[in-house]
Amino acid sequence: MESLDKARIAAKALEDKKASDVKILNVTEITSLGEYFIIASVSSAVQARACAGEVEEKLTEAGEELLHREGRDSGSWILLDFGNVIVHIMLEETREFYDLERLWADAEQVEINAEGEK
């Protein structure tokens, strides 16, 4: 599966669980950590865990393997590493504090829906 397809599946799963301000950043040209970062905000640790579970389920169904998970117990920032796609699910205040979008400001933002999809 292409990395962008994987990133879009993760982003749509987050939106399905009502995460807000979901963004896909193409970081291919600026880091070796991965190709795409997905960043999403949630309003509670319970919602963060639900979002993480949904992303894991959808990507596993698509044949992808979760390589590493961090932060599930605290719920303020859950990181899911699918190799070339890394998902950051953060409480709103945590996201504001760490401001990953500013840190990765050189990354191109990618549309969640492919051209012509809704």
C-alpha cells in the first residue's frame, strides 16, 4: 500500500471518531523519520484512546502493521508508528503547547480526501 493511502486511511479513521483539526503533513523531504505525519486534536484521554484504537483497526484491516505505540496510558499524546506513517493524537492543550505544525512548518500539507472525493 502506498504511504499516502495509509495516511489517508488513518486520517479518515480519526475524523470518524470526531478528532478535530486533522492534518496530514508530507515530511518526506525534511526528515528520515517517515513520509507522512498525521496530527489530530481530541478533547479527552478517552477520545484519544478511541481514536488510536480506530486507526489501529482500520490500518490493520488494510494489511498494515503497527510497529510501535506510545502514550496510550496517559492519553495526552498517543503516537502510533506505522513505519512511513506516524500518527500523533493529542489533547488540544498538548497540541497547542508542542505546536508540531510550527516545528514541521516546511512540510507540505496534504488533503485528506483524494482529488474529487468527498
